[in-house]
Amino acid sequence: RADARFVSDAYYVTDEAADVLGASVLPYVRSQAHAFWRSDWALLSLSTSWYQERSDRPWTSEKGGVPRFGAERRLFGADSPVGFQRPLALRFEVPQLRLFGPLRGGVEVAAAHYRPVALGGELTAERLQRSLAPAGQASTGAALPLTLSRLDVRPSLALTLLGRGPVRAEAYAAARGDLSAYAPVVGEGPRFSELWGRATAGVWAGTELSRVYGQGDEALRHSIAPRLELRASTPELGERNEVEGFLAAVDEYDLYQRAADPALLQGIASVTTRLTRKSGGDLLRLELGQGIDFGAGTLGDSFGRISVGTRYATMGAGARFDVEANEFAAVGARLGLRDGRGDTLSLTYDRLSANGTDRMRAGLDDLFGPAAAAQGRSFDQIGIDAGIRLWNMTLRYGVRLLPTAEEKVLQHVGAVSIGSACDCWKLSASMTYSPNVLTSPARFFLTLDLKNLGSFGN
């Protein structure tokens, strides 16, 4: 599979998306090609990627140190910012297989190499120093960006404690080891490596109580399923360096939480109730839960979700309440209507606090992330979308509103699409109008989507 994305405008991604947390818009436009082999017991994949840095700030030219704006929004050329290349990445995964009795085991191995790369011009030390990295993590001083080679290994075990009867329970344990090596791209610079690890263990238990009302096709099944999970981890073993000059976090391992006390003891208690048709669709689903950080002596988010579905309408709402900050971390609601022909109407509301949810702040092996200090204001958005189906053509209109902003209308979107009866291709034309964008409020897009050109191999 190959996915290619190239843009010439450094501001393109920022112009086309609303950045809520300052990190929701990815700092790179990624193109990737990968091949994989899959069997009943293992998965092996090889990939190569190119990360084109998407800068939302002006950069300085070599000619006199003048900040460049306007036409220098271009991402190609001698003055363009430096992106990343991942020449080769390997991932080998053995899902948990039965070893003996109720014991299962598995392993995950991930290896990758990252290095800065530029399109146009020579990749010199001066140009690397001049590059601006996303999210304010760049170094414009003497430190230069570094290459990174990483190997991450995570073996795991799971033991079924209760597999039959009214209660099900399972215990699990895992260890993660990470070896990273850094080296300069050009010239002289630091060369060092770091090795660290962490062990995690946990247990979960749950049950389900159910009852069937009615008979035949009109029968409804009501179920209540409480669940409790506890997870603990050791502090990090080994020592990690403060890496200056590396442009930005390039994958989920760099985003691993580095708290002052990384050892954790967390738990999540939840209960889910469902009202299900005989066909399997949910008429009603309600989930309530609470996270607890026993190690820090704090509460995680309190969360709840509800959804109601019928043949022609769906309704849903969800919220996560940050107990420590005494505010809603996230609130959302949706109403969707449709008919048998394919016409649709949907209304959505989303609100996200400046800190986001504890799940957004979670590390690789955490149930949820640490508490965060309050900062900034929340983001509110209302969306209205309508679609009309006429034979193989679909007409759509949508509007995004910001109820708490001075300028209430964020964007209008209109689109028309024509598809084939075999669903092999689709041609779409759309226009977006953003009244608050002064340079080019109206934009036009034409997309040809070749959905199915066939396949080969297994």
C-alpha cells in the first residue's frame, strides 16, 4: 500500500483545520509506503515514510536574515523548512497465543530510523539551525537536529483467572524495553544512546446480567455489564537524556509521559447497559465510569456515554468531567436523520477544554494520563450537515459555527459527488468558504477517488 500526500503551501493544513489543543493538527504531512505479511500467528510489516514539515510560522532566509512571508509559504526550495524521512521501519508482532493451560503470551518488536531531510538546496548545518520545529520544540541555537535509530521490544503474558461462570477475570503483565541511538546529521555533534525499560501488570474482572423481553422478531435483550480494571507499573529503569536539537517528537514513543514519578497504580470502574434488538442492533446503550489514580491520590475523568438508535434516526451524547480541574474536559452530542433513499441530516455539538481529556494525556502503557493544570479556554463548535441523494449523485452542504467566538461562522462547505453503480470510483467537487480568512476565503477542490482497482497476492 502506498499513500502519498504532498503540498506546496506551508499553511495549507492549518488553513483547512481547526487546531483545538495546539497539537491536534499534525506538524507533518506524511507520505508512506508499506508491505506486510500476515499469518494466523504473526504479523510482519516493512514501511518507509517521508514527513514533510508543515510550518505555520515564517522562517528566515539565508539572504540577510529577513523573515519570509507571502510567496515563501512554499514548502519546496532552498529556504523551505526541514522535514523528516523514515527510510525504513520494521514491526513484528505475535499476538497472544496459548502457551499452556490458561496462559497466553505474545511479543511486539518495532524498529525505525529517522533523519532530517530537505527538498531543494543543500542540507547544511546553518540550514538545520535555521529550521523551525512544530510546537515550539525546535532549537535555533547551536544544537543541530539529530538522526534517531530506535528499537522497542514489548513481551506480554496473560492468564485467564475466571473463564467460565458468571464472572470473567484475567491478569496480565508486560515489559517494555527501548534502545535509542542519536547521531549528528552533518558536521560534528553529540553521539549517544539511551536504554530504558518499564514493567506493567494488571487485572480486570467483569460480568454480565441479562434478560430477554418478548418473543420472536419483537424480542428485546436488556443487559448490564459492570467492569473493573486495575493497572500498576514500575518506575522507569535506566536513564533518558534531555535531547536538544531533535526537531520534534516523531512517534508515540517520544510522546511517552515523563512524569516526576512515572510509577503508577490506576483503576477504571465502569458499567454498561444495553437494550438490543434480536437482529443485533442497539436500541439503547448507556455507559458510566470513573478513573482513579491510587498512586497520586487523585481522580481521573468521570465519563458517560448514551446512544439511541432507530431505523431512521440516531442520537448520542457523551461527556468527560475532569474532577481535579472541576470542569468538563469534553462534551459532545449528535443527532442524525436519514431516509430509505439516502438523504441525511445531522447536527453535532462538541466542546473540548484546553487540557483535553485524561485519555489524550496518557502514555503508551497507562490507563489514563496525569492531572493537568488549567490553561486557556475551551473550544466549542456546532456543525450542521445535509445531504440529498439523486440517483448516483449526492449534493451536500455543511456549516461550522463557533458559538463563543466573536465571528460565529467558521466555514461553509458545499459539495457534489457522482459515483459509479459498482462503487469503483467517485468524482467530487467542493467549495469551502471561510469568512474569517482574509487572503482567500473561497477554495475549490476536485477529487477523483479510485476506490477499487483490484488486488493481487494473498
